[in-house]
Amino acid sequence: DIQLTQSPSTLSASVGDRVTITCRASQSISGWLAWYQQKPAKAPRLLIYMASTLHTGVPSRFSGSGSGTEFTLVISSLQPDDFATYFCQEYNTYSVFGQGTKVEIK
Amino acid sequence: EVQLLESGGGWVQPGGSLRLSCTASGFTFSNYAMSWVRQAPGEGLMWVSGITASGASTYYADSVKGRFTMSRDKSKNLMYLQMNSLRGNDTAVYFCAKQRSSGLRGFFDYWGQGIQVTVSP
């Protein structure tokens, strides 16, 4: 089974910071990777699919890159609404999620 | 506007059963695969079950195989998860999720708000 490892698990940042989250797959998943944002007691929200394609309505400060086994999610200038937990998901085989990265206020 | 609304959750004793429902609207239900994803307290996300657009194929995580059954009613835009022989570690918020694809392999572009399932004595 494919495993996804996100790093860091927790990230402390300030409004305006550039934030980078990494997702590593245990084997190649080509570009079959999505990113989600989840706020407490809310459903996850799709941000990016196919590693780098922004979902409808997602602000352009979010971007994704990578292929194979290493992927990144970048928030170019962190906004107050962005403090949340972020999950990656592979769909090369069946769906597996990373363990999540919590972005908290510094 | 795509909307997914779960119902049927609640508290049940170990060994009991529950049936979750998901009512879909705002898209052509019969064109897309659908899934259930759960999140245990303080934990991450786990894909529990999926069903293809046609309903011909289903997927179950190993931890629920043989106990959970997923189905869909295209005439009513409804999806179900029948959960039997429930265990304490099935306690979680269960999300109904729409997939962008018709097949089981895909990402989840819309989610319901989630429904709590609690299994305890």
C-alpha cells in the first residue's frame, strides 16, 4: 500500500509568510495528488488536484507542484483565513491521505 | 450549487447497526462516483468506501470489509452506507464525498458537512 508522509506536522507562521508543506509518497504516484484544507468541525475543502491544478474558487496564493514521490503545497502570502489543517491525498491506486499539517498562528 | 447532506448517524452499542444516507443535489448524480470518508476524533482522514457512478463496483477499506455495505439509488439521488457489527474504533465523523470521476480512482471535489457516529456501551 502507498503511504503518504507530510512534513512538518505542525507549522507556526504569521500573516504574510510564505508557507511550504511537503507530501512524500512511498512509491511513485505520477501526478495523482490532491490537497485539501480543513478547519475545525468543518468538512475538508478541495484546493488542488493533479498536483498543480487549482480547484474552482481557490485563491491564487495557493499553488502545488511535484510529481512522482515528492509534492509541495505553497501558500505565497498567508492570510488569516488560511490557518487550518492541510491534507494531501493520492489517487493513483485507491485513496490514501497524509496525516495532515496544522498551520497555526505564530 | 452542489450539496451533500448526510443523515442517520448517532450513538449505537458495539455490535449494533446504523445506516447512513447522503442526499445529493446540484449535479448529475448518476455521472459520478461517490464515497464515504471518516475522521476519528483528533485523527486524519480515511477513505472507508466508494461506489462507481454506475453502482456496479464498490470499494471497502480492509477495516470495514464484510461489515459495511455501500449502495446508491440513482432515481432518488441517494447514497447509503449500511454499517453492521459496529466497533468502538468505528467512532468517527463520516463524510459523504463526491468524486470528480465516474470510477473509484479520483479525488473528492465536494463534501458533506459530516455526521457523527459514536459506538460505545
